[in-house]
Amino acid sequence: MAYSNEQKLQFVAKRAQGLSFDKIAQELGIAKNTLLQWHEELFDQIKEQELYEVQELTEQFRITKRGKIEANVLFLGDVRDELMR
């Protein structure tokens, strides 16, 4: 059976997110043995996608952390203003 590039891209994304072969097989409706072959074939792309996923999570954490710091700075400014009155 011929598979589309889209199916292979979905496989790469799901493996990079850490999904098991069984879960991916169930979600995509593709035999686990086929996915195991793809894993060997597409190993480099999976690793690249994993790196991208880690970078995305790191960026989201950084933005979240920065937002919390900015909120605390504003709050402390309000507290200072209140104490000054």
C-alpha cells in the first residue's frame, strides 16, 4: 500500500511528541510494522522535530515566566504607590 507524505509527516510529528507506536498506529490506522520501518527511514526528521518541540516548549516557558515577572513588577509598583500614600 502506498502512503502519502502527509501520513508520514503526521507520524514524524507524533513520534517527536513521544507517542508510542501502538498509539500512532491506532490514530493513523497504519500497521505498527509500517511505522517501525518509517521510524528507521525518518529517524533524522523525527530528531529534528523533537528539537523543534523542545524549543517551542522552552519559548512558551520563557514567555510564561516573563509574564509572571512583569505581573509581579506591576503589583509591587501598585503596593509601593499605596504605601507612599
